[in-house]
Amino acid sequence: MTAPDAQARLDRCVLKAQQGDRQAFAELVAAHQSDVRRQLRQLTRGDHALADELAQEAFLQAWRHLPAFRRDAAFGTWLYRIAYRGFLMHRRSAPPDAVTPALADSGGGPEEAMAPESEPGLRLDLQRALQQLPEAERVALLHCLHLDLSHSEAAAVLGVPLGTVKTHVLRGRVRLRELLSAWNPKDPR
Amino acid sequence: MTPNELKDEPDDQGLDALIKACRPPEVADQGFTQRVMRQLPAQHIAPDMLRQQRRARGSLWGGLLGTAFGLLALYAGSAQGDSPLANLLLGWPDRPGLAAALCLALALPGAWLAWQLAQDD
């Protein structure tokens, strides 16, 4: 099945699910679970159990509010937004250190996410550098680069103005370059 | 992506590519879908119910804001020339009527704003 066909099929699933078709919703869960779980694993800094729990709750919320989904954004973006809201609500209600596991576990664990062609040391340093970024910059970079959202989609997910997302991404990149400067001695940035 | 590739990029493309190359792998399993489907409520929240909830929220916030400003108006208006509120907020201790009118003028837009906020899902 080609990508447009698959997308058209998912769009039909959204319509059916809005009319109460549970099987169609199961297809949507299967299609989007990976993206939502990865988003939450990053947000929770690698706490897989918590991320999956929040992901489940996000899908349940999506089902409950599906009739209100106006299809003016992609279904996936809408899901990300619900998941991000759920994460924020959890963080507000949880003790401060409850969502901050060990640094090395960021991004689902370095050993697990190793891209075959990347330098292991560089990758590890990148993960650490990402963790040192201010929350807003880290979250903006995560949504734009790890989840491949456009700036405007990321703004919709995070509930902030477009300009704010662009600024956070820009600052995050500059800071990452500084933090990774040991890998690039000729570039003092 | 290697350190050299990161170094050679004049703009941020090298860094972006590195970050993308290091993104976590896909996580998908049938068990997750089944867990979600087991917990799925029988029905959606009906659109009518969502609308009612929004209206209730709008009424609550609108009522609270309207009442707050209304009370302010009452207080400012009932005080005579030495109204501390009018003095503090408006700097017109001898014009409590004006203070009251201003508070009343704020009450309606306040209620309208609260209503609009409640409409936004």
C-alpha cells in the first residue's frame, strides 16, 4: 500500500471512528501508537512505563473527544496535542523529581536508539546535551526534529505562538552547537 | 553521520541530520493496542454533552467575572467621596460614580471573554 493510500485509509478510519466504529479506532491506535509513545518517552526522559501509561490515557481521551475533532489539523497532530497536555497535567500533579529519571536514559535509552551510522560517543554526547537544554528549547527541538513536525504543527501541539517555537528551535540549535563544540574544534560557536 | 560531517556543515543541516539520525526507534506492539481497546469506554462523549460542558464552564467563569466586577462597581458606587477603591484604582476619589461605571463597563467584556475562553476546546 502506498503512502497516500495508507493516509486515505487512516482518514476514513477517523471518520468511521467518529461515528463510533471501535475497529476503525483500533487501526488508528495501531498506526499512531509508535509516534505518541516516542513523543512521551522523550518528554518523560526515558521513563517507558510512565510514557506508555500517559499514551494510553491520551488515546482514551482522543476516543472520548473524537466527535469534537474538526479535522482542521492532521489526526496525528491532534493526538500529539492531547498527549502533551496529558504530560503537562501529570507533571503538575506529580512531585518535581518524579518525571526526571537518570540522564542517560533519555530518548528511550542510548543503547536502544543507536543509529547504525552514527558515532556512539557523539550520540551519547548529543543526548546529554539535549538534556542540558532549557525545557522549552528541548521540547521544541524534540517535536520539530524527532517527530518531524513543521514549526506551525509544533506550535499547535505545544500551544504556543509560531514565533516562540522558531525562537526556541533556533536557540536550542545554537546551544547544542556550543555543547558539542568538542566534536568540532574549528567551530567555536 | 560522523563528527566530520557535523563539522563540515556551514548551517544547521548537519546538526539537524545528527539529531534526526539519533531519534529513538519505532515502538509498536499489538499488546498496547489491545490494552487501549480493553479500556475504551462504550461511547464517545456525545457532542451535545461536550457543548453542555463548555456552556457550563462559560457560565461559571462569566458569572464569576461578571459578579466580581459588578461587586466592585457596587462598592465603588456606594462609597462616597472617600472611596478607597476609587482612590486606589482610578485616582478619582471624588468621582465614585465614574469608578462604578468603569467597573460595570469591564464586567460585560470580562464575561464575554470568559465565555469565549470556555468555547475554545
